[in-house]
Amino acid sequence: MNFYWISGLARHRIIRLAGATFGVAITVALLACLGFFLASSSSSMTKRAISGLPIDWQVEAIPGSNTKTIHDAISKAAKTDAIHEVYYAKTTGLKAETGGTVQTTGAGKIIAFDTGYLKDFPKEVRPLSGTPDGALIAQQTAANLHVGPGDKVIINREGLGPQTVTISGVVDLPDADSLFQAVGLPAQAAPQAPPDNVIILPIADWHRIFDPQQVVRPDTTRLQFHVRLNHEALPAQPTKAYVEVAGAAKNLEVQVAGQALVANNLAARLDAVRGDSLYATVLFLFLGIPGVVLAAALTMAATASGAGRRLLEQALLRVRGASTSRILSLSATEAVTTGLAGIVLGLAGAYLFARWGLSINGTASGAVTSAFLAALTGFALALAAVLLPAWLSTRQETVSAARRTVGRGSVPLWQRLWLDVILLVASGLLFWQSASTGYQVVLAPEGVPAASVDYKAFLTPALFWVGSGLFIMRLAFTAIAANGPILKGLVSPFAGRLSETAAASLSRQARRLTLGIAMTALAVSFATSTAIFNTTYNAQARVDAELTNGSDVTVFGTIANPAGTHLEDLKKLPGVVAAEPMQHRFVYVGSDLQDIYGINPNTIGSATSLADAYFTGGTVSAVLSSLANTPNGVLVSEETVNDFQLKHGDIVNLRLMSASDNQYHAIPFKFVGIAREFPTAPRDSFLVANSEYIAKVTGNSADEYVLMRSDGNPTALAKAVRTTLANNPALQVKDVGMATHIIGSSLTAVDLSSLTRIELIFAVILAAAASGLVLALGFNDRRRDFAILTAIGAKPAQLSAFLWAEGALVAVCGTIFGLVSGSVTAWMLVKLLTGVFDPPPESLTVPWTYLAIVLSLLIASVILAILNAGRGSRESVVEAIRDF
Amino acid sequence: MTNDILVETGNVAKDYNLADGTSVNVLIGITCTIRAGDRLALVGPSGSGKSTLMHILGGLVEPTRGAVNWPALGIREQLQPSKVQFVFQSPSLFPALNIARNVALPMVLAGGFTDSGSRAQQMLERFGLADLAEKLPEELSGGQAQRVAMARALVIGPKLVLADEPTGQLDSSTANLFLETVFEVAQAGGTALLVATHDSDIAGRMDQRWMLDRGVLKTSQHKLESVS
């Protein structure tokens, strides 16, 4: 019996089966894709975050300590992959005689690696020329001494005579900051620049030359253990990995107390990305879950569209004596069939999409778990959509009630309780609360192991989404059921002289139409909010990149080697729109060492983009004008203003280094404004002042940086700048594309990119399906009604008028409501996820092309549904009328 | 007179193909004529092809073989809504419109009726259904729905009404009263009636009776006495 039933449905009710199957399939596919993505993303998060880290731990032995004890303690403290010894020695200077001239340098460092070091830490040294088997000289040192492979260099030792080595190769030290970092300094200590002069010796040579120095000046040599931990053993979540790594390092410090100091580079990196990883999780919840909810709702709506026919069939079965268990058994067969078909189609689609569309390569177990959970959800959804209504109808419906397809109906409970308004108000209150705390959804204070996510914040968009969906239903229902001018106005262009009748007909179907409008609105809202959020994020990433890099192209120099000396040459390069010098010095604010930037406020805007969001309490022009009008004015970062309780107009004494005696002296500045962000500046604490004033009070007018605006191709301009500055390799040239790449490879950016790709594609499908599928199933369910119209004389054009009026009502109202709801949701998401943006956007960026595609497909699906319903011969009219 | 002939068929047959590949002959060699003002009863056992014949005569279904013409009405596409109307055996009111709008619907579809609302109201009053005007079809009993369907068929003044068991859900006294009204309205509008029925009383009140048996029309000549 069940087999005959389902085969009959397949022959005569294929659209109904296909609709429910599609709903289940799309839910399963979306859920599985998200699962694959989440499994892949979370399993590799720590790995991705630390992949570029050259050295995990640097453990520095205190002179005289037992190195074997330290080595053993390291092995005991954590699972390690490699432990190597690195020897450091100070030199008072280097000397070389080439081409008949003698070049000398200041102090430097001579280092040596033990055997196998470069195999385990290959990123520390990048060979540039020569061979790696002898003394290697750093690129900048080679330039200073004018030496290359085969040349001899004299190393001056502390307290001993010089030694000569022959250079076998020139190398770059990409990780010099870490390699030469001072281990054991407090966190607040000023950053130490790596040495300008470095030579790497074979370990035997180092011992031969510096073992004697170690005896006479033990304070000038040191030994470090460079450690690579076993990354496979670390937790996948950076937050947990941070706690584990920080704990292991502290354990080591206890074990080797008084013998060694630990620099925990790995924990520092994990600490920095903890917030990023938490935001990646937050993004999943904010952007991923609504898609699944929408797909499930679509399945329910799709089955509800055919509910009238289904209830009628059940009623007829009851009339013919079928027992409740028999009816439920038949419904269960339909549910299982649609469920299984939907699961197979959904998983196949998800696999193909994940494999070819997203290039997701997660673990097999993660993928299987995701697929299993998605299948389980799809099966439950099929049961809920098909079997549950059948069960409820057997308990409640009478046969005659089941025959009703229109009905005046009663007002739903949620509408009587004003649940929609309550949800919207609650969402508003939660949003206001989030706003009052500065939208801090993720809290991961630097150096503090505990990190938290304000999951309450998720309720804000969720309540708004559901509330606005219900509110849309209330508005649409009221307008349609009233059969007033709004409905007639909407129907009139499509129904012509039948508009009165069509509007009357639609007003009787307000409940059904409202469901279609709400589904369309939610789908359009989902697509709109996801797309606007993603586009705004990408636009802001470009702003962030420029903020990080300073401008399209920036030349970074130092006070000893300022980029500003090349300003005139740089201005003449082709493709330069503007080039602007900028000072970068260090200044003491109280005991804090901070960055200070010296600018010309009147011209800085020509070479870099400055947004109002960078400043507090005024627009860019107002703040810069205030600075320009106050020669000793200074813009202070928000954090410093709060820390030092500064008030507008206060005189602030800052200690700047004077060129005359290389000592820090207190200089009075006037606090004229707050800067939240500034090109090239760090996020937390910095100052901006007039360059003329800084030059005057320090006696040094050097401009360390040059910011350059290109006419469209920053990469090409950067290349030209590098060529121009080839004779000064100490100057660093960076273009905005490099910063974009770094920002784009952060955990949040990577996750957001994959997640939104899934969301945007499914949003298009859901938006098209929401209106087209619901309409098509509704039309199919009322095939007999349209047959009646045809039988009493409706011409195809007149029948189309009814169909077009209904289609237009659903598509137009759903789209308008959806665009409004989606825009508000996107605005809310951007505000709540402020932490993802750096700096926060001033306005939303609307992806017009994507929205046009979504709306075009939506309209196409509505047109298809209408054309399909309008098809059919007069013979099928008779069949349809008999089909009762 | 040829212009009196509303429908004429010549050797019409209708076959239906079944799912198993075989076909069934529903109508065999039907030749008949309906003239203006005729009152015809179509009788025969269930499954004899009564509904199919009515659908062919009304232009809803095309015959497999043979010819159907509507000399006084025009071509097939012009029959509905103003020239031929149907009253179906199963409920056939448009569920999303109230009764008044349902009755007015043929006039709205035909166009040119500025008074469709009042004419619909008058027709409902004629059939004693005025108090149902604002109700929805699903709020009506089966008998009420059949009477409304007949009112809807007659309101536009068609030349021919084809009614399939229009009194099937009415008690005999209500059926008689209802039929009286139908005859009056049809008479006033010059409408011919072909009523398929199992009720011999109803059939007896018609001018002539066509007997259909296993797809064969036993009597189809005009102005003959009933075969029984």
C-alpha cells in the first residue's frame, strides 16, 4: 500500500514531492557546507595562525648556568620538534679593505648556529649570493663594508685583538627583530632595533674567535636555545593553544629559574590572534546560522504551500475508512522518501560545492560528522514538514474542515500577543546595550589568558530578524486582507479590468500570500545583509591596508637614514600623484614610550586618505586645521587621553630626543584633538604633531618616511621607487598590495571570505526559491481553482492576470520588505562586529551588482512559476475539475 | 433552420489511453443536435460517458474522431463565457471569491457588463440565495453550492447550459422548485438546457431524453418522446 501511495504521488504529485525534496536538499547542502567549512577552519586555526612564526621559544642561558639542565628542562616542559643552540657575541666594529678604500662600521653582532639549525629554522636566513658553508654577512653590513663573497672582513673583539674572516656568502635576515630580541625585558620596555652589522660564522670559527672573549668579557657573549614546539600537539583553537603554551613556558621558567630567561614568541602570536579567532567563530554564528534557519523555514513553507491538497487527501482516506495509523504510515512514507532524496541530493551538492567551489580540505572525520549531522537535520526537517502536520490534522481536522482551502481563519496567537513588536523592542534594547559598551562582542585582553564572547549580542540580529519577519507578516496580512487601495494599486497594473476581482480573490488568501511574502522578504533580507556586510568588510580592508601601509606606496627610513632626503627624486617618478614627507620619532609620555608623527597638516591629505572616523570630536579638515593653527599642537590617541586624563587645551610635556646631545628633553605641546587612527601608526598609543615644531625643538628636520599617492598602480610605482633607491638598501619600500595581502590572510578575513562565499551563493538560491518555489507550489495546489476559471470562460490572458497579480504582490512586497530589513540587519551586524573592522566604516557599501543578480533571479523564478501555472490545455481543465 | 442549431455532432468518438498502454472507447459514433431553446435530459448509467459527451458539446474536450460544430455560436474558442456555460458535478465555485463575486464572474470575464454586481444580486434573489451573497463557497452546503453554480451559469444569458447532475445534492421538493426557476430563467434568456441526471423525475420534466449506454447514444433525434 505504501509503495503504491508513493508511486502514485511520484506520478501525479511530482511538484509537491519535488518542492519538499528541494527544501530538504538545500538545507542539508547548506548545513553540510557550513559543517565542512567549520571542521576545516577550526581544525587548522592554530596552525594557520602560527604558520609564519620562525621561532616558538627563545630561551637565553644566563652566563655560567648549566646548559644541559636547561636543555632537559625545555624537553620536559613541552613537546618539542627541535631545540638548537645559537651563539651571540658583541663586536665593537667591523672593517674591510676593498677597491683601495677602507670601510669601518660601528658595533655589531657575530652569531653562530649549531648543526642542523637552518634545516629546522629555514626562515631565519635567506641566501642572496655566494655559498652558505662559511662566514655569511648580512645584506646591509655587506653594503656598509662594500664586501661580497671572497672578501675579507676584520672583526674587532671586546678586550682582545681583531680576527679576520673570509666572507663566503651574503644573506638577508628576514626575522632579525626576533632573532636579536632582548630576552627577559618587561613588556612595557621600548622596542629594540636589530643590529645594523651582523656576521654569521660557522660554529667552530665562532668558538675559536669568541671563546677567548667569553673568558675576558663574559657579558659580551650569550647562548640561546631556539625551540620549535610540536604544533600538531597544540589545541586547534588559538585561545586554548595560548593558555597551554603560556602555561608550559611559565613551567619552564620555574624549572630554570636563575639559569635562563624565556621569550615566548608563540604565546605572543597566539595572544595576538585570539581575538581574531573568536571573531571568526562569531562570524560563523552571525552569518551562518540564519542561512540554515531560512532554508529550514523554506522547506516548511514549501510543504505548507501544498498542505491544502495533502489535508484533502488525508480527509478522503478517512472517509474511505483509513485508520489514523494507516494515514500516518502513508505520510511517514512520503516524509522518508522526500527526506532521503533531499539528503542524497543535498550531500552530493555540498560535496561538489565544497570540493570545487570552496576548495575545502578538512579532515575526513570532520567531514563525515558534518555530513551525518546535516543528514540527521534534513531527515528531522522532512518529518517535521510532512509527518507532523499530518499527525496534527488527524487529531484536529474534520473532513469538511480539510476541504476548506481559503477560510476566514482566526488571528494567530503571536499576532494577538504582539510578539513581533516585543521582539523588535527587545532587539533594540539589546542593541542599545551593546552600543553603550562600545560593541565589545569579543574580549581578549592582551596577556590575559581568559577570553570571552558576548553571546548575548547574537540575540540582537536574531530577534530583529524574527521580529521583522513577523512584523512584515502583520503588515502584509493587514494590507491584503483589508482589500484596500494598497492592494488594488499593486494589483491594478497586472490585472487590468480584472483588478477588482483579482484583489478580492487575493484578499481572501491573505494568509497564504503573507507566508510567501515573508519567506521572500527573509530570503532577500538574508542575501542583502550578508552581501552588504561582506562588501563593506572588503572595502574597509582596503582602507585598513592603506592605513597600515600609510599610503599607496610608503618609503620607511630611520632617523639616521631618513627617506625624506630622496623626496625630490621620488616626486619626479612617473605615476606619482603626490609625495609627502612625514617624521616618525619616539617620545616619552610620562614613562610610556610612544610613536610621534610629524606632519604638515595642510598637505598630508594629498598623499594619504584620512577619514573622519580617524578622529574624535570633529571632521578631518576641522581637526587638521586646528593642528595647523597651533604650532605646538598635538593630537593624542584616545587611550593616552584616558590614561593621562587630558583635557582639550592642556599643555602636555613630552620628552623628545635632541639631536644636539642625544638625550631626551621635555618639550611643551598643546593638546588640540584626539586621533583614533593614523596612517602607519600603531592601534593603541601614538601622537601627531606639526613637523616644523618637532624639527625646531629637536634640532633635527629629518623626515623618516615618505608617503606616495600613485595614479592607479601602486605595485608599479613601488618597483620604480625601489629602483630609484637601490643605492640605499636600508630604506624599505612597501606598497598597499602587500598590506592588503597580510590583512586578507588574517583568520577573520580567511574565514569571512569562505563563509560569505557559501552564504552569498546559497542566498541567491534561497531568494529565488523562496518566492518562485512557494508560488509554484501554491499555484499547483490551486490547479483546480484555475481550471474552474478557465471552464467558466477565462481566457489565457485573464487567467494570467490572476497569476501575475499574485506573483507581483509576493515579489514586490517581499523584495521591498527584504531590502529594508536586510539593510537594517547589515547596519546592525557592522555595528556589532565593529571589532572585525579596523577602522570602523563610515557608511555601508552596497553591492549593487550582486543585489541585481539576486533580484533578477527572484523575478525570473516568479515568472517561471507563473508561466508554468498558466500552461495546460482545456482537456487538463476537465481533469483538474474532476480532481476533487 | 441552420441558425437554430447550437451544436451538432457527426459520428463523434472519444478514446482515452490508459497507463497500461491500452485504450478505452468512452464515446462511439455519437451524432446529435441541440437547437435553441431545447430542454434535454441526458441519462445513462455511471461511466456511460455522459460527462465526456457534455464536455465535447461544450467545447472543453476535443473528440478523437468525428466532427463537432456550433453553427449558431461560432468557433470553439468563442463559446465561453457568454455562449455556453457549464454546471459541473463536483463543486466548481471559485473558492477565493464570495458568492456574489462568483456569480458575477462570467460577466466580469466576458467584459462589457457595467451592472454585473446588480445582475448577480438579482440572479441570487431569483434562486432564493440572496442571503448567501457575502459567504465564501466553503461556507455553503453542497446543495447551495450547486444552486449558486447554476445561477452563475445562467446570469450571463448563455445560449446553452450544460449541467451535470445539478440537483444531485437537493431533496426532491427543493429540486423541483430549483428546476422551475431554472426553466423560467432559461426561457426568458432563450437558453437551451442539457441536463445529465440519474433522476427520472428530473428527466421526465425535460422535452426529450437522450439515453447513453456504454458510449452509444440510443436516441438523439429531435422532438422524440422519451425512450422509456
